[in-house]
Amino acid sequence: MRILVTGAAGFINGYLVPELLEAGHEVIGLDDFSKYGGLAKSYDGHPRYRFVKGDAKDAGLMRALAADCDQVVAAAAMIGGISYFHEFAYDLLAENERILASTFDAAIAAHRAGRLSRIVVVSSSMVYESATVFPTPEGAQLTSPPPISTYGFQKLASEFFAKGAWEQYELPYTIVRPFNCVGIGERRALRDTDIMSGNVKLALSHVVPDLVLKVLKGQDPLHILGDGSQVRHYTYGGDLAHGIRLAMESEAAVNDDFNLSTAASTTVLELATAIWHKIHGPERELRFVCDPPFEHDVQLRVPDVRKARQVLGFESTTSLDSMLDEVIPWIATELEAGRL
């Protein structure tokens, strides 16, 4: 397939684009570098990859690029960690809606012209922000109270864009919901706010890299947000990319939605302990203090992963231990180079 990927320089797409290329697809990547600034990727010179620097809100550019594609991956968005949700509560809603409208307009036009077969919406586990059923199955976003953050609400809106485009224009869609992506390649967003956690400035606003950064900088006792009992499913970026590709290639995934996640639950304190001992060794005792959590720090985020396994044959198999073996040295290198 020829695939247009918006937000191609983003974190998850750093795994998705090479996954698609390795599977034999042709990829057009669009990004304006507004989040991290200019980045070079290992696949920039790949013969089946073409990068276009541009804004996904540019309706004319989007229509031109989508016209000759089989699928569009709608991944471009303002996105960050939990501090980002607070700092840009309005912009997250307004900017991401503009991006979505432009992307869907282009996809609808390309589909009506005869080539584009599907739009793939990269949603978020945050649509389940107010869920009360755990593990949370697909469909719970329609029966739960609405998300309380503007980011979660906007990601839910992205799913309704897909439903609306199908109902009115018969544009087929697939919705994928990544859970707590962990991997390398994420950097401090240009617009991120400086927030201190103990004596260390948060760099990335996501719990895994920020805990790694604080431990590498020698923070002791380690500061964690909340009481450490929050449950997450930390999923490797390479696994997520594989799941997204399987969904894109599957006819059984048309007009359907999928939770993409590891099945393993991990508390923040368990995560902090694992990172601490990876860096300091098993003998050094972890001491920690609990800082007040952010407002939107959901206590329990546990997905039901059975549907993705049954329909797509997808399972996330990379262990947290293996993820940390990749992430810790990368962050150490970035820290030494002065990029964090």
C-alpha cells in the first residue's frame, strides 16, 4: 500500500514508519516539526519513504498528498504528558480538531475519487479516563461518563469523526488505542512547561522517562507523583507499531476499534523500583517521597486486550524489563549530550 502518515516525526510513528517500510509498504510522512523541532530519522533515506515538511491543517496539501494513497494514518496532534494537558487545555482541543477536520476532509475526497480505502485513527487510552469497568473493553467509551480532560475528550471526538465520516460519506475507518507507549526517540516538547519534581526538572512529562531521568541525576529520595498505586500498562513502541500495522492490513479491522496494549499491569511504585534497581543495582534501597498528583492522574487504566488478540492476532510480548534495557541507556546518552 501507499500510506500517508501525519505526525510522522512523532514518538509512536518513529516505530510505525519503519514497521510499515519493513512490511513492504510505501510511506509518505508529513510533519511540521512543531513539537520537537527538526529531527533526523534512520529511515529518511529509505527508497520507499518520502518526507514532506508541512502542516496537517493545510487543507490543500493534505488533499494533494491523500489523493494518491491507499490509507491515511491520522496521527498528527498536539500531545504531551499530564502537565501538557493542563498547560494547553484549550489548544489541545482547538488545534487537534482543526488537524482532524483537515485530515478527514482530505481522506473523504480521496475516497470519493476512488483510491483511498481507509482512514486509520490513532486514538488514546484516555478515552477511558472515566471508565468504571476493568479490564476496560472496546465499547466502554460509549457507556462510560465522558473523559474529564480536554485531551481525553478530544481523542474521543476523533473516534466520532470516524463514525461520522462513515455514516455520511461511507469512508471506512479503523480506530487504534495505544496504551502508555514506552520507547526511545521522545524528546522534550518545545512548548512544554518547566515543572520541578523534587530537585529535578521534568523533561518529558511521561512517567517512564521522567523516573529514569531523576534516578540518573541522582535524586534520592525519589519523587513520585501520587501514592504510587496508580496502575498502568506500559507497552513497547515496537509492539504498538506492529499492532497498528496488523490492523491496517486486516479487512476484519474495517469499521472497528482496538485496544493495543500489553496485558501486564504495573503500579507506578513497581515501575520506580524496577528503574531504581536497573540503575543502582539490587543492593541499594529505594527511598521515595510522594508528591501531590496532577488532577487528571487516573488511578486505574487497565485495558481488555482480548479483541485485538482474537481479531488481529496481536499480542504485546515485550517485557518491562526489556523496555528499560533499551530506554535507560538512550536517556543516559541524551542526558550526556545535553538534549534533556
